[in-house]
Amino acid sequence: MRERLRQTAWLLGPPAGVGILLGLLGPFGTFHALAWPVRITYWLSIVLVNWMLCDLAVRRLDAWLGDSLPARPILVPLLGSVLAAIPATGVVHTAGAIAGLPGEGVFSLFWKVLLVCAVLSVVFYLNAPDEAGATEEDRSSDPLPEHNPSGQSDAGGSLFFQRLERPIAGEFLCLQMQDHYLAVHTTDGQQLILCRMEDAARELDSLGQRVHRSWWVAHDAIDQVKRRNGRMSLLLKDGREVPVGRTYQQAVAAAEPPSQTG
């Protein structure tokens, strides 16, 4: 529940603040055309709706476009804002008609909407928490009680390995969050266990580190650290590439052997 509230606050909080600010300032002639309660409602509504359109477009482009795209942190939100501005212009036109604003040409209105969408998309994309784009199953929290209520890390990982249905075969590589489960990946396959990532990372503290909200990686499994356009990932011994979240990059870099740099 706390995670859902945090995600909702990030998604709606900043654009709501922008909508209220624009409602108070009254740009594009709305200050004199609308009474302040209507003006704030007008701006709050269109900024929230259009921000969700921008957020959807930018997330999709972020997933589709490769990391080799030049100037990716700027181009992704700009391209997303262009796509979002098309339906967003219809939203603004409809809201203006409901509020009683004078009609405006669609082409002229489009450029104003595009300007607002571009500013919102770039600012929030560059400052978004790394988990903002996580899928719903990645954001889920396991309600199971902790096996290690003392909060102490387990030097050998024995508490964690007691959770497994069968002993690990092959080399221990990484953990991946999948809904309420953790996928335990080894060079011999995988098995699923009911466990919270927070508990597993604490119990396995000496064997590896958390590198993403949805990923934990064993130190010995890392073959190469890769960097592309400000993003970091880990190439494991089995060829798997694991993303490193922005909030974890500094810790990963601090533990990175010089020979593993890519």
C-alpha cells in the first residue's frame, strides 16, 4: 500500500502542483477570461490529463527505443511529448469549450500544448525515480512475515538458502522480483520462492548487492559492467544483462573491479 501511494504521489503530485500554479498565473489569456475557481479547475484538469498522456507516451518510447539513440535523455521525452500533444490538443480544446473560452485554431493551439507537454516531459523524465517505469508486478510487495526479524545480515546466506525448495545447482547468479515471488537464477536454471526482495538482499548481503528495485546480483556472477548514454547494466556470466537503477549506480560503481569496466 505504501508503495502504491508513493507511485501515485509521484505520478500525480508534481503535475497537480503545476496545474494549480498555472491556474493562479492564468497564462494564454485565461487570467482575465476565467474567474479564479474556474481557472484553477481548468488548468488543473488539463495538466493532469495531459501529463498522464505524456507519461504514457514517454514510457512506451523509453521501452521501444534502443539505448544507442543519441541524446536519449532529451530525445525520448521530446518525441513522447510530440505524440502526446496530438490527443492533448483535443483535451485542451474540449476543456476550453466547456469553460467558455474563445475558440482558437487547432494548429495554433497545438503548438501551445506541445510547449507545455515538452517542458513537463523533459523535467519529469530527467528527475523521475528509477522505479517510476517499473511494471505493476515489479512494484508489488510480498506481505509475508520476515524470516529474519532481527534485521541482521547473514554472513553466509544460510537463512536465505533455507527458503529454497531444493539446493542450488550450478553457480548462483541473481534474484529477480516477479510479483510476490523471487526467481532464483543459477547457471543450472531457476526456482521461485515466496520472499520479499528486502529480506533476501539483507540475508545475502555479503554475497552480492541490490542493483535495481527488481534485481539482486551475486558479486561472483558479474562478468562486465556496461555503460551506455548515462545508463548502467551488468553482464552476467550466463549472458544475461541486468539493469542497474539510477539510485544504485554509485554503490555498484564503488564495488566495481577495474577489469570489469565495459
